[in-house]
Amino acid sequence: MEGAVEVENEVLEEIRKLAQPYHGADDAGSSALLQQAGQADFVLLGEASHGTSQFYTDRAALSKRLITEYGFRFIAVEGDWPACYTLNRYVKGYEDAGASARDALRDFERWPSWMWANREIVELAEWLRDYNKDKPEADKVGFYGIDMYSLWESMESLLGYLEAKPGADLEAAKRAFECFEPHGRDEQRYGASSALFGESCEEEVIALLRKLQDKWQHADRNDREDVFSAEMNALAVAGAESYYTTMIRHDADSWNVRDRHMVSALERLMTFHGEGARVVVWEHNTHIGDARATDMAEDGMVNVGQLLREKYGDKVFAIGYGTYTGTVIAGRSWGMELEVMPVPRAMANSWEELLHRVSSADKLLLFRGAEPSILDEVTVGHRAIGVVYHPERERGNYVPSVMTQRYDAFICFDETTALSPLSREVVHM
């Protein structure tokens, strides 16, 4: 017991040494963070929930500075390609892209729609559109989704695009669509049919992806990004097919399929944007914080942060986020009405509680370049809130983590508030 108290006190002392007050991305105190992040090619901005306003507004503020001061070329998010591409067209000022960011966000219909159809993203989208308006096409900053849940939406986007360009590509898309069609837009039904009975559409989607791959490199300049979008929709279909098939067999394997897909999508986006391209990535902490520094590794799970670090080393800079208490938007189960829920005060001896115990101020901790310390060795619980949340069952929401190995920096808001969804009535608990 005495030894545990000594370790706890040593951890608290190291936190006191590292922690500095955080007043937001526009404050002078953020310069060291931005100087470090600005040297990377991949800046990964996390979040401890998908429903906290401060995580979105701070990531937006950091992204703006990385774009304007350090030349980052695009933002990639944990969202579906088709809906995000609609918003991308809006921020780049394409014709028929909607009269406002709110119009462009109407394609976010898949639950949980609030992740991107919210007032915080409206503000960022309008800023991006204004930033892009006088720039040549090659210099405009884009907004893209790298996730792979959009099996049906991506198929429909592909068919709509290719029907205007009849040929072998359209026939390949029709064959893939016809293969999926008997499953009635039910991903679980397709996954079971594929995994249990071998009735797979893998061959069709791989053939489609091969036909569309790299065609953007030879496209007319004005059509280049739409041709690239067709390839990315095909990639999303291929990723979704593999994910839903694997999910029936093993959750850890399906997680790995998803995160490997997101890395592949990121790399294709980097290639599309050319030599010297740099990206700001918005995803949950569980995706951007190195899985090797958590108990995920024990289950054979990898994630985006780990995979990018393994391949690109110091060119990856990951910033984690957390909160001690507040409110959050989430649902009681998948597909249920969203609610504003309380975020209980963090559990004793968790990372968030230790930070709060040092002081109730918002904090920034820079891990990269710091002197070796006990924080490089100690494992603490770090809160992760999903789109499905039960505040009364908090114990299961903490991921054992070695924080200095999981992230390059960490930002903690002591008290946070729920995200502001655009269109739905919100239930308050």
C-alpha cells in the first residue's frame, strides 16, 4: 500500500512538472505544441467522446493554424466518404454544392449523424470555404471521410457517377451492386451470408476497385477529384465488405480491418494531394492513440496511430483529449434517440482524475521531447466515451494506457459541454 502511494505521489509530481495552463489554440502558450505538430506530415487530433463541443472547437482551431501557418493540405475525419465529399465540394466552392454548410451537411443521415451534422462543423466549413474562395484549385483545403461504413451509399454514389460515363466501369459497378442487392441494405445480413455460407461479393468489389484505381491521374483537371472520389467510394465498398464479413467471426479482426482501411484511405489521399502533402486527422482517441500503449495490444488489435507511427515514425504527431466532467451527446443503444448525458467526475486514480487533482485548470502536456519519467512506465485508466454511452456504468469506459507512449501531447478540459447537433430534438437526462 505504501509503495502504491509513493508511485501515485510521483505520478502527480511529474504531471505538475509537465502540465501547463491551456487557453486554446490561439493562445501564445500553444506555440510549442504547434511548432512540434507543424513538423509532422500526419497530425492526429483525438477526442474522448464523439459528442463533446470543446473537442470539436479546439480541433478546429488547431486545424486552422496548421493550415494557415504550416501549409497542411486537407482534413480527414472518422466519417463516411460520400457525405464528407459533399461537404468537401461545398468548402471548395464547387457548383451545385449547396448554398450553405447546413445544406451540405444534410447528407449526414447515418446514425450517429450528430458526429458531423453539428454547429461546430458548420463554423469550420464556412471558414474553410472562405479560406478557399480566392485560391487556385490545387491549393484549396479539402475535407474527407476515411471510414468504411457507407457500403450502400458508396455503391449508389458510384452508380450515379458512372451512369453518366457508360462503359466497362459501369458494368463492373452494376455487377457489384447486384451481388449486394439481395441482402436488402442490411450489412449484418450480408456479413452472415458471406462469413457463414461463403456467399461473398469480394470478387466483384475487388474487380471494381481495380478498374477505378489511379484513373484520376489521367483525368481532365476539372474532373480529377470526382474521378478520385469514384475510386474512394470503391475502396469504401471493398472495406465495408471485408469489415462486415469479418465482424461475424471476430470483433478484434473487424476492428483491425477498419483501422487498416482508414490508413489506406489516408495514404491514397496523400498521393492524390501530391508531394509534400500534409494532413490533419480527426478521430476518437481509441483510433489515434498508439494501441501498443494500451490493453488493445493484448487482444491483437492495432489502430491508425500505431500503423502510421510504425511506417512514418516522427512524421506522425498524436494529440489526445480528455475531460474530468461535464455533459456529452450520445445514445443509450445503437440507433436510439440522442441525449444530452452527464459525464460523471472521473474515477479515482484515472488519468483525468489525477490531472484534476493537480488543478482544475484546463491543461496541455507535451510528451515529445520531455525527460524520461515514471509516466513512461505507469499504466493508468483513460476514459473513452463512445456514441453509445451509459454514464452509470463508468468503470468499463477506461482504457489502461501508458500516456506518454500513447500520445505526443495531451489536452484536458476540466469541464466540458455537449456538442450542438443541427436538426434533431435532443433529450436531456
